[in-house]
Amino acid sequence: MDKEISAREIDDLVGMGGRFLRAASIKPEVMQLLQALGYSEAEHKQGWNLYLSMLGYMGADATPAPVRADTTDQLQALTRIDRYDEPAFRRATVALRRLHPEQHRYVFGDGLSAKTGPEAVGSVRLFLDRYAALRDGSDPSRADQREADQAAAATLEARNIVNREVEAELRSLIEVVKNPAPLPEPAPISASEEALQEAARAFKIWLGDWRPTASAGITRRDYRIMLGISRRRASKADQVEQPVAAAPSAASPASSDAQH
């Protein structure tokens, strides 16, 4: 009989595996490096299938449903939105504060600021709505400011912070994030503990192959950190890389699995 995987081990696998799969999904450069090590789209899909199965997303026949390709599109869209708001908001703030103080108050005066992760979707959408209102004069409460508002919008465009094309692209990305690919339907109680254990064991073996492979073949520190095979430790001078324990083999004891 196969050794049971503890709840603590499964938690570790969820954390390590989710980080590895997300990095490969949202960072094309990381995927290219992994592919040079033999990682393929088929392996990537298998990893996601096993990961979701371990979490209980299993069909009635206990066969993991395939992950749709647009799941990766959603992660990539969220990353692009997240990367936009911080530099764009900083540049827009200084430009409007100096040249168009009234419009700066309109856009940022209520505390609008850059966010991270899913929260960035809301902040970017609000910024785009306010930029469009300045440009088009669509806010009836600002009828007496229309000419000045349009000048402020023109400043944002002249500095390549935002324009109609950028707005359209960002809004399309927001729609991608808002409408994720549906996850496989979880089986109502039919995902037995035995089936979950089997899925966890299979994912443990999969991760025990690719995590050490990536650790041996990828040297760039920020990519290693994204994949969860290295971590940073705060110091006064810099962020110092610390090695993270590889995913254990299926035969290793529970205590070694928890190290990361």
C-alpha cells in the first residue's frame, strides 16, 4: 500500500507547485528556459491537471479535465495590467500635479493609487474611465472645465502614458481577466480521499522531476525566485538569494517534504 501523504505535505505541494506552474504560465522567458530543459506544453498541461486533481477538481470518472489554453491568457493579461499601473500612475501624477492641478485632483484626489494582483484591475479601470472623461468631456459635472480637461488628457497622451490605443488594449485585457476560463466542475463528494491521495502522489512525482530540473538548469535569480526554487532574504545591503529545497521524491519522508 502506498504511503499516505499528510495534509501538511499536500499544503507544501500546493504552494510549491502553484508557484512553479504560475511562473511557467505567465512568464514566456521562463517557459522558454524550461523548454530548453525538455519541458513541453504537454508536460505543462499534465502538471496543471495533476495540480487541480490534487485540489479536488475531478470529473465523475476521476479523470482530470484538461486546462483550457485561455487560462494562461488570463494570467498573462493580469500580469500586463499589474505592470502598467505603477509607472503610469507615477508619471501621470507628476505631470498633472505640475501642469493641471485641478485635473490631478479629479483623477487622483480621492486616493486612487497603483495596486498589485487582481486589485490592479479596478485601479486601472478607474484611471481609464477618468482619462476618457477628461478627453471626451463626458462628465456632466465638469462642463465648465472641458477645455482644461482636454488639455490635461492631451498631456497624458503626449507623454505616452495613455491614449486611445492603450486604453483599448487595457480594457480588452480587463475583460480577459474578468471572464476566466471555467475550472472543471468539482465532483460532488465523489472525489474520494483515496482519489485525492492518488492525485497528490502523482503530482509529487511530477514536481519532483521538474523542480530539481529547473533548479539545475536555470541560473537567473529573478526567474528562480518566480519558480520558487530560490528565495530572497532581506538584508540592509540587498536581497540575498537563499536556496529553496527541491520537491522531494515520492519515497522521501514527510518531514523532508515540508522544507522549502
